[in-house]
Amino acid sequence: MDAPRPPLNELGPVAASYHELQSLPLLFDAARRPPVPPQGSAWQAVRALFQATEVALVTLAELADQVTARWSDDDVAAAVRALNWMTSFAKAWVDLAWRIRDVAPVAPNVIPQIADTPRHRLMLTDSPNWQAVFVAESRLAEALLDRSVSSIVPSVGDEIALPLLRYVMLQRIGLEYCVVEGAPAVYGDLIRPDEVRKAVLDQQLAGRTVFTQFRAAHQIPELLVDAVNDHLENAVLALRDGDLHAAEPMLHRVDRLLDATVLSVDILADHLRTGEYHTIRENLGMTSGSHSTGIHYHLMRDLYPELVAAMGRIPTDRELAEAVQRSVRTIGRHLDRWRLAHLNLPRINLGGAGTATRSLAGSRDAVQTVSRLRETALHRDRQQEPPGDGFRATDWESGELALAAVEGELLRAIAERTKSRFTDVQQRTGYFAGVSEFQAPSRRVGERPRRDGDG
């Protein structure tokens, strides 16, 4: 039975697909707009990192206005909550920023033979989204100073001071690092901040929700992995040709981009509360992170196994062979880190493994399903050490952890809370009686990437 068109609820529309939920067509439009850097190039990596930073900036401007409104309403707890979200996105920004410096090409003035080539400086302060952050935070600064924040009751002042001082220092670092010399185009043309902003704000819900943060935390890794996949495909082709010198710098950039991808999970893992997720859960529709074409399919199903296979045909005594093999192994470890990080999100929001809490897409036990996917991937990965008999993160019944008993009680309580609130999801009734229209994409292996906007 096909799924009916998702309904509306009191907050807004229910997403028809993962791609619609995360506004991926608009997001990838920003990544496809000319001038498009060569696939697998350093400038493609720089562009992806800057565009992911732009997602954070748009979100920060929205959050700054939330802090101002809550503070003006004397809702200090809500203001601090929004400020903590700001700090989380600023941490992600700084993590992206140092990688921009790390993967950027050497500045032209260091290479005499191309010193006369027209080049440009990329500066985050040239972004209209940074300017929007500045304006929103100017309103916040005025609201805080009007209340003489330094003379407020110490307990309240401390609550605001810690995240605010942390946040401003993160901004300082982010702005310093987000400067790159020698770019092939000016900031607005290469990074496309207006297009990124359109994607971030494409969908919003009514009321006080974390929907914007939820979407932004998914859009950041989607942009990064979009560039990762182009790098991996070109690296596979280079390895098939035995060209380790071409493959090695691309795999280095993949390492940097994937590490940032994994760390972006912390935005939600550290701050998204069960109740906040439950508020927006119905609006997510019959979607799943496993519906991500770029991450779940093109990266994990297609390109990484091809990379392992191509590396397996390279003689180990070749120059750079050890460095390339180490990069391949590190990339596989990043994918395992990604899977483990995504175990934590359904645990906190749905309950633990073995509680039979169904996912929106219909998995009978969401956490158990993700656990099995991780174990299957580990056993198939020839670049990783075979799983031994030692402790496993997914040994849910292990007695090695003293707090596991408390963990279990909490997860069972979350599961009961989830199942009782979302009986339609659990019993597959109403809209959730239908079947998701998602279909796995065709394989992306051994060919130049298609630019059809599907991730």
C-alpha cells in the first residue's frame, strides 16, 4: 500500500521524504552553482567546509534572536538553553574552520609561477549570513546590557556568563581561521551564502521547537559528504590506475572532511532532549537517516567498499602505499565512529535496544537495527581489525559498566514514554500504516559522479 500525502499538524507539514525534510535539493543547488571547483580538488573541499559553516551561521542568527526574546521575557532558563545551542553550533564552526586552513591550497604568492594568476581572498566576514549574525547579536548585546548582566543575581549571572564567554571565544577563533588566500572566485560566487541560507530556512515549524537546529545538524554532514564522495570516486579511479600520488592528497582531505562529519553529530547528541525530539517527531514523517543517498548509500554502500577493493590491488612495497593504506583504514574508522554516534541519538530519543520501539520508517527495534548494521559493516571491512572477544560498545547487557543498570532504567522509561505517545508509529496506524516511498538509489561505482541533485 502506498503512503498517502503526509498531513499537516498544529506545527506545520509532515515531511514526505528525507530529502524534502532536509531541503537537500536546495542545499545541493548551492554546491552545484558555478563556479564549480574540480571534483576531488582542494577547492571543492574548501567550498564544502565554508558552506557547512554558512549553515551554522544562519542557525546562529536564528538562535541569537531566540535568546534575546527569552531574556526580554525574563525566561532565563530558556535563554540559557538557546545560548547553549549557540555554543554547540559555534564549536562545530570552529571545527570546520581549522580544517578550511588545513585543506586549502598553498597561497599563490608562495608559488612564483602562478603568482600572477587572478586570485581572491575568502573571508567569512564577507558573508551576508555573518552580517546577519552580527545584527542579531547586536540586539542580544543591547538586551543583556540593558539588564546590567554583570550585576544580576550571581546564580543567574553565572548561568549566562559561562556559555556566553565560551561562545564569544569560539567566534573569535572561527573568524580568525575562516580566511583563505588564492581562491578562484570571490566569496559570494564561490561559497553561495544566499543559496545556503535559502536551504536552511526553507522549512520551519510554528511555536518553540528545535526543528531548525535538527535540520541544520543534518545539512552540515550532507554538504561535507557530498564533497567526500567526489573525492573518493576520483581516488578509486586513481588507485585503479596505480596513481598513488594522485590518490594520497584526496584521501587526506577525505579524512579531514569525514572527521568533521562525525563531530557534527555532537550538536544533537549533546543538546537534543527527548521531549524536544518528541515535539517535532511527527513532522519528520516516515523518514530515516538511512534514506540519505549521499551518506548511507553512495558513501557507505558503494564508494568505501570500492576504495578498499582498489587498495587491495596495490603492491604493499610501492612508494606511498603505506600512507595510502593508513588513510583508507582511517576512513573506515570514521565510518564506524559515525555509526556509533548514530546509536546514541535513537537511544536518547526512543529508548534502548530490545525495547521494541519502532522507528518512523518502520524498523521493529530502531536501536537494535542500527546495532546490527554496525556489526555487519565491521565484519565486512577488510581494512579493519576483526572484532575480537573484548568489550563492545554494543554489548548492551555487559557487566563492565557500573552505570549500565541506571542506563537501562532510563532507556526503558524513554521507550515506554515514546511508545505511549506515538501509538500510530508503534502500531503502524493512520498515516504510518502506509509504506515509505523511498527507494534505494542506483550504485555509484566506477564512474564520474552524476550531477542530478540527489546527493
